[in-house]
Amino acid sequence: MSELLPKNQDNYDESDQSFEAMLDESLTSLRNGAIVKGTIVRVTPTEIIVDLGYKSDGIITKSEFIEDSSAVLTEIAKPGDVVEVFVIRVNDGDGNVLVSKKKVDNQQNYKVLEQAFEDKTPLPGKITEKVNGGLIASILGCRAFVPASQVSSRFEKDLESFKGKEFNFNIIEFDRSKRRIVAGRRELAAKEAAEKRTEVFSKIEVGKTIEGVVSRLVDFGAFVDLGGVDGLIHVSEVSWKRVRKPSDVLNIGDKVIATVINADPEKGKISLSLKDIASNPWNGITEKYPIGEIVEGTVARLAQFGAFVTLEDGIDGLVHISQIADRRINKPDEELSAGQVIQVKVMDIDLENQKISLSKREADYILNPPPAEEPEEVVETPAAEEKIEAPVKKPKAKKAASVEQTALDHEETPEETTPEETVE
């Protein structure tokens, strides 16, 4: 019995060793830096598990699978896919094998990028982030820097808006040793813009409507992207009513349907209007505001020469400074203020230049006439045969006499005596 035990034990050890040897032979040997193939067995939002035929599965983190941080792993990888990976570390300390698909792709794609740099061949890429001085693009899975001056054929202030967009890029600098790639699309953008400009101008017609998206707002108007070419809506063409600045009415990204009022293919300029011709408030203006009629309006703004009065949205008339009051004034604000509601008389309408002349002075006179004066006495003229008596002139008052003269005038004169009364 005791002799059989060691023998059985020896038989067990031999079979066990033989099984381990066969297992080891069936497993792939791995080393750091090796490139091997594996099969995806599980995908999570943050990592991918790969069967490498090794005793431990390989782990590919999201950052080592694809350059684009916005990508969703569960959408671009699935169990059963075969991938080629680079072994970063056979044992990370926890028995895991860390591998990278991106490093393998980069090695292969670097050859393509280098060839594109030499041949000046454009390659597709996607803007992934904004950095100081420009943008980062993912081109064939490789990180490339796009300077701000190379983003477009024109100056772009808002680089953040390019994030997530896909374009074609030229490789303008390539250094394999430093792993430095600089890409740009200024020349491509200029060429694309020229092609789009030709296409847009071949379709538009003056007087026709066209759809676009508000791309930029400035004080004097709004720029509308018509499909690669910008058209301008001047602030005066935004609405029939007075608009102080386009941002009071429009926002970037708004879809608009505008009327083409002018197109210059040579200069590449397109003028647009949001005013609906059918709703032009000047239609039938002479019927709405007959000359001589007294109407109500609101003082919109004051100028040195008069006041602009709004009769309705899109209809402003001018009250000249001489027509504000029945007295002379030096400035309109002596009588009027913005927002004041007043009564005015329609004096004249210039349909061609769309101008209306108004008068507050005339309206005030009609609405509040001055009180009537008392009639003067009429002096009847005598007939020719009647004798006209000359008026009796009154004697003028004498001047006051001197004190001495006054005293003399008041002395009594002695009475004259007759001879008979003389005393003997």
C-alpha cells in the first residue's frame, strides 16, 4: 500500500505537469511593445475587454481606443470585432494586460499623413477641442493642431463654434520624430467658398425670396448664411418699424426667409430685406392720411431741425421746427419730448421718397382757435353837401407864473374916482 502511494503521486504530478505545459503552449506569449490581434468580448462606456488568447484578457481604455473624446464606445465597437492592439504592459500590478488600439492606428496612419504632407493631399478630420491659439483636429485618429489663422479663409472670432464639425484639412507641417502635426484649411475654405458663391449666385434672383440662417449680428445689420455665402440685411431692412439695432429683433441661429433686393456677383455681395412687400404700411398711405387731416402721433425722436412723429409702425412724419409752435423756438425740446402723444396736421406726402410733412402748429390752431376780438366802431363819413364844422380848439394851458408875478396879479387895482368925487 505504501509503495503504491508514491507511485500514484508520481503519476499525478506527471499528468499535472503535462496539462500545464499544454496550457502554456496553447496561450499566446506577450511582451511589452508587441502588436497582437484580439477579439472584443465586452464593451462598456469607459473601456473594452479583448480576448488576446492569453491567460488574462486585455483592457483598452477609451482614451487608448480613439482620439475623439466625444465618441461613444458602445456605438463604434461591439463584441466579436477583431482588433489589432499594442501591448502597453503585460501586468499592471493587478494581473491585467493594458493594450492600445490607438497606438497601432497611429503607426499606420502616420505613414498616410506623411504621404499626404508630401503630396499635398487633403484628408478628412474632425475638430475635437479649442486650445490657445487655435483648435485640435482628429485626422485619421491622430491629434493635429490647427492655428486660428488656418481655421477659415476669413477671420473667425468664435472658434468654439467649430467644435464637433468635420472638414477637409491640408497637412502643412509634419514631424514624425516629435509627433508634431499642423493642419490647416484656409486655402481649402477659400476654394470651397468660391465654388459655393458661384452656385448661390446662379440661383438667386432680385425680388425673389431665399432662406438662410443668421450667422452674425453687427450694429449696422445682420449677416445671413445662404449656404456658404453671406447676405446682409441692413438695419433699415429688418422691419417696417424703426429698429435701433438688429439684435433687438434677431438672434444668431435664427432661420429667416428674406427678399433679395440686390446681388453683385463680381463683389460677392448680396443685399437682403425682411420687409414683406405685401405688408408695406406705405400702401394706400394717401387714403389713410389725407392731406389736411388732423391725426394723432407719438414723438419718436428729436433733431435740431424738428421732431419725428410716428403715426404707425413704419410710418414716421417730420414736424419741422417752424411748425411746432406759433412762436419762435430755438430747439424742439422747448415744446416737445420723446414719447409725447400729439395732434398734427398732414401737410404733404412724398410717395417716391416716403416722406410726410406734418404741422403741430396748424393742428393746434384748428383744434384750439384763438378767441374772437370785439368789432371796432365804424365812423360814418358825412355826405359831400353837408357842412363840416371845424372842431373848436381848446386853449392851451398857460405855464405857471413866477412867485413875484403871481403876487402882482393878486394886488387890488385902485378904483378910479370922478372929478365930482374929488375932495376939495
